[in-house]
Amino acid sequence: MTPNQVTIVSAVFTFTGIVLLATVPPSIGLGIAVWLLLALGYAWDSADGQVARLRGGGSLVGEWLDHIFDAAKLVSLHIAVAIGAYRFFDLDSALWILVPLVFSIVATTTFFGMILNDLLRARQGVPQAAQAGGSSPLRAILGIPTDYGTWCFAFVLWGWTAGFMVFYTLLALAALLYLGAAVIIWFRKMKSLG
């Protein structure tokens, strides 16, 4: 398979899971199916870059396609949660629908910030964050609640409204706190480059 074909397979798994969230009444079985679809999509998404490297390097259009699907996935996932919760959950307040909507904004802003950071760093001749070796075990552990794989796993609770909403809200809060800290760090780094 070509890297772009791997990206398409990833998108098929991912968006099938996302559509199910918005269209099918919640159950534990559906939650497990969604988790597996999203996890398979995530695995295939991780594989496209590996396939590109095995084939001698990726292409500009391949990287573009991968980022387009990633951006669409991040927005769509949380919007599908909002739609599914609105349609099927017996929530004591409609304000709960704000959680996935805010989560969508946070996830999209975080993703765009990371992409923009790499773009602006490259423009200044500075290696991308992944190449600069800026990771640590502590940073990896602190990032678990903000990891897409953790978000995927949250859907095993999709058939248990109260449990899902509490866990999902905690993930949204963690993502918001992470973004708040990241924006301060990113701002300082951009200021030092300018």
C-alpha cells in the first residue's frame, strides 16, 4: 500500500466510529465497537508515516493529506459526541452539551498550535519539536489524559451516560489545562525565535 492509501484506510475506520456516535443509540457494545474503530484508525494513522519512511520518504501531499484528516477527525469526534449526547443521553441539563463543544475547540486549537509551531520553527531553521528531543518520561505521563488514544478508550463507557460524561469531562478539563500551559510555553519559544 502507498502511504496515502494507509491514510485513507485510517480515515474509513475513524469516521465510521465517529458516525456511529452521532447516529446509533448508546450501548456498551456500541462503545466498544467505536473504541475499536477509533483505535484501528489511530493505528493506521500512525502507520502512514512508517510506510512512507520504508518506501524512501514521504511526500508533501502525503503529509498534507494526513494533517487534513487529523484536523477533521479532531473536530468531528467531539461534535459527534455533542450530537450523540443531545440525541440519546438523558442529561439533567443541556449545559452538558457544552463539554464536547469546548473540547472540540481545545483539541483543534492544540493541533493547530503544534502544526503552526513546527511551520514557524522550520521557517527559522529550527528543528521540529519531535526532532529537538524535547520529551521526557514525566511529560509523557502528564500527557496521557490529552492523548488521542486515551480519548478513544473513553468510548468503552459510551453506554453508561453518567460514567462517560464524568470521564469525558475530566479529559476535556485536562486538555484545556494542557493547552493553557502549552500556549504559555509556545509563546515564550516563539518570542525567543523572533
